Amino acid sequence: MTTEHAIGVHLDTPAVQVARDLVLLVARVGLAVIMLAHAKFFYDLGGLGGVGQMFAQSGVPLPGIAGPANVLFEFVGGIALLLGLAVPIVGALMAVNMVGAWIFMHPGSLFSMEHNGPELVITIGLLSLVLAVVGSGRFGLDHLIRTRSARRGQ
């Protein structure tokens, strides 16, 4: 039995599966690049302590923990996304992180003239949720690990 979309396209053909996996790869790598660039390692904030101070000034709870944790999460999570490793977990955590970024760091109105509105963090959060639900696709380490584990279990 095949799966068919409302417009008559078969969704389980090899070509559709490869296209799906390529789209997931591009989305995952794109999000990883954004998260790595977003990691405050590359900002002149005075190291992890400076990130904590910035978080304190923004009213983030437990800034001494939340600031460094955010930096490490964006960096390690970005690398994990690049590799396609633990994508559902990283995606869910990134989505939660972006809710915090929206509330505490970008609380302005959408499309504000100061260009500090929440559009980017909302977009990152939504893409993270999609990847959390869908996973890395076949072009990620998650798929390789599952495949090898299934072979060993036989």
C-alpha cells in the first residue's frame, strides 16, 4: 500500500524520500550555522562571565548559570545539528531556549524599527520544533546509529 498526497503524488517513492532527506539536511545545517554564529563565544562580552552579566542586565533568572549554559548549548547544539546527532533532543532544547530568548532578550514587537524584534528567535524556535519532531533524516548520524543498532539487534 502506498501513501498518496491529496494532489496524487506518491510520498514513499525513492525520489521523494531523497528530496525529503536533502531538505532536512539543508534545514539542519542552516540552523546549525545560525546557532554557531549566535553562540556568544564570538562576541566581545568578556567570556562566559560577561555573558552572565549580559543575562543579568536583561533580567534572565539565574544569569550566572543561564548565560554560560546558553553559550555552551548554542555551540554544542550547533555542532550536534551539523552532524545530525541527537536532533530531536537538540531541537526540543533549542526551541525552549528560543522561548527564553524571546521573553528575556527580544521582547519587542514584531518587525520593530530597532531590528531587535523576536522574528529571528521565533523562526529558530519553530524550525527547531520541526526538527525535533521529524529528526535528522537519512543524512545524519542519528540515522546511521539507528541503522547500525538495528543490524546488531537482528
